[in-house]
Amino acid sequence: MENSQKGFIPVMLTPFLSNGNIDYPALTQLTEIYLQAGSSGLFANCLSSEMFELSGKERIQAIKHVIKVVNGAVPVVATGTFGGPITEQADFVKEVSDSGVEAVIAITSLLAEENETDEVFNDRVFDLIDQTGKIPLGFYECPVPYKRVLKPTQLADFVSTGRVIYHKDTCLDLGQIKEKLKLTEGKTFGLYDAYIVHAVESLKAGASGLSCIQGNYFPELIVWLCDHYNDEAFKDEVQVVQQFLIDNMDVMHNVYPVVSKYFLQKRGLNISTFTRRNVGSFTPSVVKEVETLFDDYTLLRNNLNIKVFI
């Protein structure tokens, strides 16, 4: 997903009905909102999608639904590894690939146990590459079941195969990101940073874009940041946006994804706050924090003249 223009890849939510089934009309509307906001791609079937709480059949159905709604407007990537023998993981990678995604994402923490060495992990990655033909792959340093961060040299070795084109980075370390970018320079490959705290510096360092949960509140704001991060005419505004995102990070992570679904309700999306994950209580104090966030965002958006579609 290499692109000279910086892009935003939302980590998609899965809307549910009150009975717990996937709400496909809401998923359609949500996908359209991401697109209207200017997203340059979509990451379906990820942690924000509650992928671990979906069945294999639901994962494929949701991915196919997103791809149908997108209709070729932007590339879609989706997770395709959920543990077990590499042969099993390779089979599901093929199934996800057949749905029409641009790349299938491997969860780093599901390719080796936490106590297993980098050598074991590397062997399994190359085994997965060997067993999946020419399917383009990517990595996601998902924090569940534990976070396994790729070393820059590891990522460079995988990218050098020509098969790895995408990486969602969660290392939270700008120095590591810069090293990863240096070692993969010139390759058909895109690194997307998940950590909003150093979003601007990451983009300036050469990251292809951002892939963060903040896009499940206000995707148009993240797109604006990707568009203006290096624009001298908007230097002060960029700093204000970066600080706004930093100041509200705790609010947006608390009881997530319930809070983001409630925020989207405030925006006018017909989406329930139902989640299959055990994320804690959506207390009145949390509600108040999200409503304050909504008011503050509305003011910021108006000040920046950002157009919204819902």
C-alpha cells in the first residue's frame, strides 16, 4: 500500500444489533462514512472489529460486505491469522484473500508464543509466506493476546521477500519507526502508525499514514492531519490537532469500542453500543466524558472548516 500521499487506514468497527448479530445496514453506513471522510483504505476484521469474538464465517461475511460496499474505491486489508498450525493459518489466509482484499494481515502475537524466540517466529513467518503462494501479506502488532513488536531488521527481511506490503505499527517508539522506514525504503510497502501521540513526527519521518482508533470517532480529522501535517500554512493548526488527540487519548481508549459507538450515535449514525467484548462499564461519568469530547471536536472541526457527512 505504498503511496506518495499520506493516507488514513481506519481500523473498522463491527456494528451489532441488540441481539448480538452483526448489523449489516449499520456496517454499510459506517463504511460509507469512512470513505466520505477521505480514507485511503480500510482495515477490516481487526481488533476494533472484535475479530476474536467473531466466528470464522462471520469474519468472512463481514469482510465481503465491506468489499462490496467499497466497490473498488479504496483497497481493503483484513486479518487472516488466528493461531494454530501454520497450515491452518495459511488456509484461512487464502480464504480471506479470495474475498478480494489487497493484502491479508498476520497478527504477530499469533505466530509465536510470548516466550518463543525471534528465530522461531521468523521461521513461522517464512513458512506462512511459503504456504500462501503469491498472496500479498501484512503485519499487525496487535496487543492481544500479547504484543509482539517486530524489530526493524525482522521487518526488513520480511519486506525483502516482496510479499509483505503493509505494516500496522504499535511499537510506540519513533526511533524504531524511523529505523523500520530506513531499512524498507524503496520497497513496495507501507508502514501505518497506530500511535497518535507522535503522529505528525511519524508522518514526517516517512510513514505511509496512520491507522488509529481515533478514526472511529472522527475519521475526517485524521485525514485532515495526514493532508496538512507538513503544510507550513497550517503549522499552528496541526499542532492544535495533535494536542487535541493527545489530550483525549485516555477518553477514547476507555471502555472502547462502546465509547466510539456512542460517539458515532452522537454524530447521527444508527448504531448500537453493543459489544461482544468485556470492556468494562459504560458509566454516567464515561458518558459525560464522551459528550464533552463530542462538543470539543465539533468546535475544533468548525474552526478548521472540516466538512462532515454525518
